[in-house]
Amino acid sequence: MGSLVRLLLVTWLFLPLFGAEPGKKRTARQRDEELMERYNEMCNRGSLGVPGREGNPGTNGIPGTPGIPGRDGIKGEKGECLQERLEEPWRVNYKQCAWKALNYGIDLGKVVECTFTKIRTDSALRVLFIGPLRLKCKTPCCQRWHFTFNGAECNGPLPIEAIIYLDQGSPELNSTINIHRTSTVEGLCEGITAGLVDVALWIGLCADGYPQGDASTGWNSVSRMIIEELPN
């Protein structure tokens, strides 16, 4: 059956070429062109088909075997241990309280007070009082000026104080010494927690049982208290 189809196809292609009218002779080139046209008419392509669906993904392959472990590297040099301490930059923190012509004649008790805000616990407070102090008496006497912090004297490391002692006056002239002299009471105190601190200057008795005299603080001049926070 297949041979018959091929025979008919060849006959259909070539028969018109040989059955041409006698008066019309074709050249070989014309016969080839006509043969090619007939063949192309027979072999025209049809329309494109519908695209096929995507196939299912394939399964994963078998995992490969682990590679051979690498060789140990060269031993490194011994390192150095560096410890850094990160701290906030120090900020200046101080306060001044001043009184003009205080003229306070109390012999025992609180003289002046100044409130200070301490920023850090690991710091010290430097306190300074400067102003006229006086003590007079006809018999030996002693007075003590000292600082307190929130009502207690400093114990880090010791109290901050200053004293004035006077012996008796001259018996011949029955006189007493009455000198107002600008003096300072100053020191550093550690171990005070951060926050508000009431810093006060007091006057009291000296140790060893000396009697009190007639005291005066801040006569006829400016007196001031300076408080400063310092790093330990």
C-alpha cells in the first residue's frame, strides 16, 4: 500500500511536466520551479498545536558522601587580654551658697545650710566654708565648727572640722580678746550616696570638756559655702 501511494505522488508531480502542449516548450529551469511549487503546495505546515503541560518536578538526588576533613591550621600567636572600662565623661558639678553680713551669734547649733544634688555614688564631696569666726571668753574656752551631711558628720574617712581655743584674758587689765578673723573650714567626704544632700555647718563644744565661750560667725562680711563633687 505504501509503494502505491509513493507511485501516485510521483506521477502527480511529474505528469504535468511531460504532458505540456507541444507548442510550449519549457526550459529545465522552468520545469524545476514548477516542480518546487507543486511540492510546496503539498508540504504546507498546519497551525501550531496546543502547548503541553509542565511535567512533575523530579525527586531529589541521593546526598553525596562527606568530604575528607581538612588538615589542622598553623597554631596562632598568643593573644593579649585587654579590659576596657567604659565610663561616662566626668561632668563638673558644684554649688555655692553665700550670705552677706551673716552676724550669727549662736554658740551651739546649726549655723547655715546648703542643699546639693550629688550625681554619682562613687564620688567624693569637697566642702568649704569661708567667713569671719570669733570666740571670746574671760576664762579658757573652746568652740568647734563642723560639717554635717544629711544630719550626720562625715565618717569617710573622718569629720570635717575647725576649732578656736582661747586662754584666759590678762588678769592685770581684766581684758578679753575679741578678734573676728576670716577663717576656713574645709575637707573631703566619701561614701555619700547620690541624690539630694543637705550640707550644714554647725557650732558645738570641743572635746576634753572645755567650756564654751561667746562665739560669732559671719560678722560684718560675706560668708560662703562651696560644695563640689569630685571623682574618687
